Amino acid sequence: MTLLQHLPQDTGPDALFEAFAEWNADRGLTLYPAQEEALIEVVSGNNVILATPTGSGKSLVAAGAHFAAIAAGRRTFYTAPIKALVSEKFFDLVAVFGTENVGMMTGDASVNASAPIICCTAEILANIALRDGAEADIGQVVMDEFHFYAEPDRGWAWQVPLLELPQAQFVLMSATLGDVARFEKDLTRRTGRDTAVVRSATRPVPLYYSYRTTPLHETLEELLSTQSAPVYVVHFTQAAAMERAQALMSVNMSSKAEKEAIASLIGNFRFTTRFGRALSRLVRHGIGVHHAGMLPKYRRLVERLAQAGLLKVICGTDTLGVGVNVPIRTVLFTALSKYDGNRVRLLRAREFHQIAGRAGRAGFDTLGYVVCQAPDHVVENEKALAKAGDDPKKRRRVVRKKAPEGFVNWSEETFERLQKAEPEPLNSRFKVSNAMLLAVINRPGDCFAAMRRLLTDNHEERKAQRRHISHAIAIYRSLLAGGVVEKLREPDEHGRMARLTVDLQEDFALNQALSTFALAAFELLDAGSTTYALDIVSIVESTLDDPRQILHAQLNKARGEAVAQMKADGVEYEERMELLTDVTYPMPLDDLLFGAYETYRRGHPWVGDYAVSPKSVVRDMYERAMTFAEYVQFYELARSEGTVLRYLADAYRTLSRTVPDHMKTEDLQDLIEWLGELVRQVDSSLLDEWEQLQNPSEELERPGLEENTRPVTGNRRAFRVLVRNAMFRMVELAALERYDELRELADIDWESALDAYYEEHDEIRTGPDARGPALLRIEEEKELWRVRQVLHDPADDHDWGISAQVDLAASDEEGRAVVHVIGVDRL
């Protein structure tokens, strides 16, 4: 029974509150005092700022708010900072309110967009607020993790709805808000509603803090022996989290029965990558790893094992502090400092409380524990002093180890200060953009008055406001000069004093920002070119967000190869260092793309908020004919394989959605099918959820632990490309005479076979013609394919080749083309 079936005929505040409380009672839940207070304010029509600790049931208040909004006939929006949380909340609300009453908008996917309850990212809501203002069909806004208001790059999106939706009731929620007096006054002034601040320092599960100077493995052994597991060991780099997990394999974590339970829950789960195989060993020992660089299916497995109480220790990063549902009894800080991208600094109070608040599970624990490890050099000094005993002479002779150079020190006093410290005030991050002006100008009514109000009545200091006003004037003048905007002598039928002379694409600011640029750039390509399909991919890749870890790895690889070549060529050190500054990661079509972007931007100024960024990940993988595992290994990206796969999934979705059908040549269709199948075989959840949301014909279900991986041979078109790539990979390695790598692929005498080839020809060509379908012959049989990859020789004799068989059953089992080489010979 959904919550809406409890909706009373009398929708007054008392009746609504009683109906919601009764629904919770039927589920065996009793509202906490802070929840009751917040819900009474919500059903009374007031704004609410809910500042209560993690685990105090803010999600239940959000559900009550949606319930009250629907009862009042108002449309309600729920926002969260990241797409994964939006998706998680979407499925939660579907379970509570029913599929037909809940929609989602993330930019990637839109489902049931006219529903009375919408889950979306803050940026989506902000752009709707800019486009429609007080006329937007938004009666209520529930903003979760509201402390993101202070994020430097994204905080504007949390502020704009507060400024532009005076008709809405607001519920702002976070465990780490700090002083909110100015939000309280500002919301009341703008909306005309009373604003209630509901605070509670009392956690349902109290926290007990302790500082340890014992070595970490001893600290963990003590925690395990005192029933303080599960323990989340917090690190501030992914590498440190993985190294710690592997170091803990020597500690006996789980009993034989617990290990059997872990194996049973894992079942036939596929660990398809090198990192996955390492994770398999760890979780079977009772140790989890959790960070943003993992494949989604691996993170979900760790979360499921933790929820079942089967993992004693989870080593991860501070990302677990952002809304992930993993039950933790103890949070163990390995440090109180972190590198923030610019420098190493001590944790801020908000960061500390966000992570520490994960400890203690309501309904399971009576206490949560927060433990902090002393710095390593302090631990070693304490150990040496303990060894010296109470003898003053021996203690004086102990040579104390100093902190490493550049170390940002923390101590027990730092730990105690963070416990008591209030979260820092939330600073305004308002900013002006092309898209903001275009949205406001396109809005019915006097855009000048609307923009003036937005620029002078935001949360910025006056000095910053003047800077934003100057920037907005500069943008407006450029729009006028470019003929994109024209000023009107008289208001038009919609009351506008200015109007756009171009049609904005529908929801232009809500989807892939540069998708219209990509469509225009496609027209610049020669459809008859042998590289046409790959050039289409390069245009699409230039519009995607940069995957920094991948590009950094590509740059390192390129510089390493360049240095090796320069050394071989006898280039001196100083000249090598100078030449290295010109080496970059692959950037196909960069001249064409930068030139086309500048031309396009003059007529479509909203793209000026986004930079075109040539890069090659999909193209690079395809041209190298690598599998996912090979690509991750080649660039040493094992800790970031989740980042790699998310990028590939984004590229697949964008290629599928952006490229018009009439531009999809056979080669491009092959490539798109290959890319989709590659992503699906590594982790199907990234595409299953998207495709389900795109076509919600059946009851929506959140991704589970069981993978919906179809047989890789089921998509014949994609499988032929996988076979073609597997064969061409051997051609490339043969051309480079990399015999060790070839032997890893097939245990034959490659050197002798290729020596015979090189007696007749100087090289093996690897250009576009070499990998074309004309040089690959496939005989398809039911259980076995016979394949011959012809080598592209300089004389075009095409008499040498690699003969192989493809095992279809083994391919389905492993999720890749399993190729057995028979020989390398001349026909």
C-alpha cells in the first residue's frame, strides 16, 4: 500500500500529520521529536531548515513533505548533489508513492517528467527556476545535503531556486549546516511563509570518541575484539585505501561460517577486471573497499555485504560521507588532513562531522564509535617510549622520530577541537553565465527587472554583486552585438522588453550543453573518409566532461614514450625537458574543433559557458583494439576503472542519442554497438538503469546485485567487432614485434612465424585499410567461428595471415571474444 492511499479526505494540517504518523506506525516506526517538529511545520505550510545529525531520519521528513504537497495539489521537487543519489531517492520514492507519481530528471535521463514528485539534481532545478521564475509549476522544494550551497563550482545551483521561486515552500536539510539565521530571515522575506529551524544535537545513536597511539593494525584488532565492527577506515586517497585493505589480509577477520556466508551471497557474481579479482580475495576475507573510482557493481557488492553484516572492515575514502547507505558502527580516521587539489590542509569541521556522522546505526547500535589514529611518527615514538619503560635515563636516550617534511600535523587536541566545532558558515557561490541571461531574457515579462532583482538581491556581498553586474552587462552587450538579442521599443504580447532572435533548443541548459555544437560539427566531416566513424566519435568526445585521471595517465604514457624516443635519438636532457612541454594526451581534430567552436559560439552564445575539449578515450581504445581490461592495464588505471567505464557509458549514451540516424554509417553503427556491448559486459548496471528509465514499460526496479548480463554472442554485430578487435590487436603487436605480449594472447612461436613473413616484406601495415572488413574473413558456425585476419603487406599480396577459432560458449562465460590462434602462415 502506497503512502498516498493514506491521504485523508480532510487535508488540514492535523489530519495530514496524523495520517503520516499512522502510516509510519503501521510500518513499526515511531517519529523522533525532531521529525515530529519538522513535519508539523511542513504540514502547516511553513519553510523548514532541518539541521539534525546523520541517521536522524531526514529522508522520512522529506517523504512527509512530498505527502503534504500532493495533498495541497502542489508539485514538489526533491534535489540532491549527485546523480547517483537522485537515482537512489527516485527508487525510494517510487516504492512509497507509486511509479505513476514520481519522475526523475538528471540531464542523462528523464522519466515521467510531468509527475507530481520530481527527483532532480540541483542544476536541473536551478535552470527551471531561471527559465520560468515565479511562474514555474513548483509548489515545494526539498533540498537534501544543502551544505553543497557552499561548493565553489556548484553552489550557485543551490542558491538560484531560493532567489527565483517565491511561490514555493522550502525544506532545506543537512547534518552540517552551521549558523542558518540568514537563511531563516531570507526565506521568510522572499516566500512570505514563516521559516522554522529544527535543530537537534541529540543523535538517535550517541557517538563515543577516542584517540589512539597504537599501530593501526593493533587498533583494528582491539575494535574487532570489542564488537565494534563494522569499521570504516577512512583514507583520503584511493591508493591508500586499497593498500591498507591488502595490508590487513594478515589479520583474521572472519570465522569459517562467516566466510561461507560471504561466498554464498557473492554467488556467481562476475569479477571481470584485475581490480575485481583483488576485491574478490578481500571481501571473501571480510574486508571491503569503497571509493568513487570503483565500478558501480563492485561498490554495490561491498554495500550489500556490509548491509548483511558480513564485512568487518571497509577501507575507503571520505566519499562514503555523501549519502551512501552502508551500516557502520565505527569510523576510524587514519588522518585529520587531506589534499584538496591545491594543498594539504586540516579537515574542516563540516568535513569531519559529515564523515564521523556515519558511525552508529539506528535500530542496530546503541553507540557509535569515532576513532582517530595519531600520526605514524607519533605512534612510533610512543612505541619506543613504551619499550624504554619507566626508566628516565632510557626514556631520555630515545631518539624521537620527526614528522616528514611538509607534513601538516594533527594531534589529540585537533581531534577534540573538531568534535566541538560547529560547521563553518555556508558562503554564497553565486555566479553569472550566458545561460542565465538567455533563460531570463526568454522568460515572459520584463527581463531587465527580473535580471536586476537577481543581481542585486542575491546572497552575495555588495562588492561581489557589483562584479556580477559588470559581468552580466558585458554578456548582454555581446548578445546584442551578435544579434542574438534585440531590444524592443514596446513590450510584446508576453510583456518582454527584449527577445531572442534565435530559438533555444528545448531544455537547452538541461542536457548535454554542447550537443547542438556537435550536430553542427558533424556537417564538417567527409562521410566518405575512412576515418569518418572515428571522427564522429572524436566530436562527441570533445563535448563530454574531461575524465582527469584518464587524461593524466595518457599524458604520462605519452611523455614516457617521448622521453624514451628522445634518449634513443641522443637528445640532451635540457632539450628533452623543453620538448616535453609540447607533449600532450591524444587530441584528434583539435584544430577543426577549436575553429568550429569559435564560429558556432558567435551565433549560439550559451555554449560560451562550456569549453570544447578534444580528447580520445573511446577512439584510443578502438584504434588500439583493446578490451576494457587491456586498456585499464595499459594506462595503469586499476584504481580508476569505474571512472573509465562511466566515461565510456556517457560516450555510448551520447553517441546513441546525439548522432542523427542518417549519419550513422555501417562502420559507426558497428562502433556504437561495440561500445555498448563492451560497457554492458563489464558492468551492465550503468546501461540497464538508463535504458529502463528511457523505456519504463515495466515496473521500475533499482539495480540489484545480480547482473542482467546477456550473452556477449547475443549481439552478433557487436560480437563481430569484438572478434575483429581481438584479431587486429595481434596484428598491431606483430607489427611492433612485441613477442612477449603476443605470447600472452596465444602460446605459439610468433617469432619464427613472423621472421618468415619479414623475409618477404619490410613491415606490417596497421592503417585504416589494415583493420577493414575486407581483410577479416569469418566463417560462422553454431559453436565455433573460424577466423582469418589477413596481414596488410606493402606489396598488397595479402597472402599472409593469422588463423584462429572463436569459442562462443567460452566467450559468453567470460564476456569477451575468446580467440584461440591456430597459426600464422602464408596461404
